Amino acid sequence: MSDYERLAGLELRIDGLELERRELALGFFTRVTTVVRLLGDGTVGEGEDVTYDAAAHDGYARPDLSGAWTFDELSQRFGELDPPGYGRWAFESAALDLALRQAGLTLADAVGRPYRPVRFVVSTREDINRYLAVAPTLEFKVDPTSEWTRELIESLAATGRIRCADLKGYYRDTPVDQPADPRLYRDVVEVLSDAVIEDAAFTDETRPILLDAADRLSFDAPIHSVEDVEALELEPRWLNIKPSRFGSVRSLLETIAYANERGMQLYGGGQFELGPGRSHIQALASVYYADNANDVAPSVYNEPELPSDPPASPLPVPQAPQGLAFA
């Protein structure tokens, strides 16, 4: 029985829906998300819509979901509603959280796998020294840009703390777009010789550079399903699993199973969650890929001022997790 089949028959009752808008002003944009709360039988299940377009969170749809369902029935209903952006994951994760809580289960209970301590990295394009000053054992995922010199990349490599370089070659019309740059790619491949290389785009100029590092290539932005993995130019050895990209729990778990069958290494990622979504990606990492360098750091690492004793990696398994939450 697949993990999705273990979840599909969970029963839940929904009596109401609540929405909460959250936002955080950052240096280059204001992050807005919507927390979706499904209420039923005195229990609340939460999810989070991490769609980046702030305007998409205005006038948020309130579908009538009242009644008794199995989780699979409700998932199919969400497929019919087809919420825009990352809305489907918000509703699916809220429904799964509610179903688990109403059944008195955690995600680990339901799929028959243990929670494990979660190794995490901090994702940044800032100077990593401000983090190392308070947490010298931290590991990092960095976002190199064309402005980075080889000397800068060498200084990062010298720290011994860089685990992943995200080249963002598949982003379009976002604040973090980074076109394929052969010089940058060569410097990253050669200097960060132990790091996983994420979302490097193939062009005539970059392909020879990337094929020399094929065993370190990972993909994130193009991956929403098994079909997307199969459509890649090469079969990857690494994948960044961002649950919100998959929309449905079925697609997420089918892709994880597909990757495991083929020996791909997985690590979790997020999309700057401001609410319960961050706990959910930590729970999924704990169950499925806890030992790899997961981009699921606690939200304190997004604050302008770091505390003197931020949480260290790995995140411990909480004493009493509930539903889809890890904390």
C-alpha cells in the first residue's frame, strides 16, 4: 500500500472555513501569505497559501466545504475547484491536518514511518558571516548571482559550510531571476566542488560545464509531478521537494516514491512560509528526507536581527506533534 493510499481513506468533517492574511515587509518585497483554517468537530486544521503575488491574496475565495468526506474525496474536490497559485496545497494540507487531528494521528503515525531529527540549512544571498557569528556550525544554501566574483565564491568555499548553490535558472519575472551565466556556472562548479547545484539551466554554453557535475545537479522550480521529473534533460541524482509546488498530496507522495525507487537524494524546501506551512515542510522532511540538507530553517533565521542562541540543526523531534504539524 502506498503512503497516499494510507491517507486517502481518512475521514473528516468540516463545519467552517476561516482565512487569515499574513505579511512581512522585507528589503526587496513584502511577503504575503494566507492561512487557511478548516474547522470541524471542535478541531482545526491549518494550511498556508504561499503564492508570491500579493494581489492574489485579496478577495480570497471561500468555497463551501461543509460536510463529511474522506480525504481522497476532498482532494478530488479541490482538483475541481483548482485554486490559483499555490492555493491547492493550502487547502489540501489544511484538510490533511484536520483529518489527522480528528483521527488522533500524526503524519508519521498515518504513513507508518518515524519522525527523525531534521538537518537544516539557512538559505540566503546575504553575507553568511552574520549567521556564523551566532551559530558557527550552521550550513547554508546560497543563491549565486552574476555579480559574484570568483574570489567571493572562493571565500564561501573556504568556510566549509556551503551545501547547495541555487542558480535559479528556471525563474522568470521574479525578483530573484538569474539568467544562465557560463562564467558564474563554471566558478560555482569548480570552486563549490562539494555542493549540490540546484536549478542550473542548460544552454549551449552551460551544458558542457553542467555535464561535468551531473551527479551534483538538482532541480526545484520545474518540478510539480513525476512527469516533470521524467521530462528533465537528464535523470537527476537530487531533487528539492517543495510541497506547495505539487498542489495535491497525491502528486507529492507519488513523486517522493518515484525518486526513492530510483535512488535520487531528496531534501525539503519552502517558499518563505510565514505561518503553519513552515511546520508542515519540517514534518515532511522529518518523515521522508531528514538527513539531507533541508531548506526548512526555523523562521527566526528570516529576522533582521538574529537572537544570540538561535535553534541549532538538527531540529529535534517534538515531544507531542499533532496532525501535519511538527511543532
